[in-house]
Amino acid sequence: MQGEATYSDEVNHRARIWFFPNKFWAATKGMPKEEVNKLMEEVEKFAEEKNVEALRKYPFVFVGDPYTDQDQVA
């Protein structure tokens, strides 16, 4: 039997860290492999630390709910 989602579950869902591979590959196109690996390690480290401020600087990472219109968020 599956329980109902609580408000805190919904809040946590909306605070997820989203990674968009297609944007990552576009941003790293032409970079040396070593530099791409270093960048990925940095992003993974910030994600493990849940350092959302650091993650927001990357165009291929989104923190929050990417399916919500950000203009309508209070």
C-alpha cells in the first residue's frame, strides 16, 4: 500500500537539482576531455554538498522545479 505524499515531500521534490545533459554537452563542446571531467567533478561535488548557490552558475543545472513557470512563483 502506498502512502500519501506529505507537504515536506512536495517541498523536497521542488528543491531538486536537475542536470540537463544536452546543455552540458553544448556548454563543453570543444573542451579538452580533462577539462570536461574536472567540470563534471566540480558539479557533482556541489550537488553532493547541496550547494545550490554554486550550482546556479551553471547553465546546464537547474535547482527547483523546471516545470513551474518561474514568472508565476511568488
